[in-house]
Amino acid sequence: MEKEKKIKYGAMWSRMSENKKKYYKISIDTKKIMDENGNIPEVIKIIAFINFYKEDGSKQPDYILYKDDSKEYNINDRISETTQKLICEVEGKRIQRELAAKDNGIPF
């Protein structure tokens, strides 16, 4: 049996406001959410995965949004140990970049 491909609903970017508050900019393709009659459901289950293919400085999204058909989602059940380690590594690098951006040039 062929594994069903997840439906990509959109993308999400992590941003920083002028007053240094973190927020997310989200873009959703409503045509993929609509049913066959053109109606959009009241509740939509979406999951977000880090975009591992994003290159530093690019305009690619930080996260990819997919339709979530599962009743309960546990990321540890769905991804390999290698992928979990990669997620930790990518998150660590992101945190380091954010901390470096906050650095005022003070060496301590």
C-alpha cells in the first residue's frame, strides 16, 4: 500500500517586530482547504514542520503547513531518531542566530 502524501496547506515565517516581539506570518492556500462545494470548514487541523531546506537569508518559509488527519499527533512516533537529532541541531542553530542578533558587541 502506497503511503498517502500529506497535503501542503501553506507556509509560516518567524518574524521579529520593531519592539523585539516574536510573531509568525502565515500564508494558507484556501483552495486546498475548501470542500468540493467550495465551503471552508469551521475547524481545520494543521501541523507545522521546520523547513530544513531553507538557506540562511532566503525568503523561503521557516515552517511548512500540512493538513493533519490524525486524531492525536505525537511527533516522536512519526519521525526517525536521526530526524529528531536534526531538528534539535537546526533549532539550536536558530537559537544561536537569534542570540547573536541580540548581541550588542559586549564581550561578556
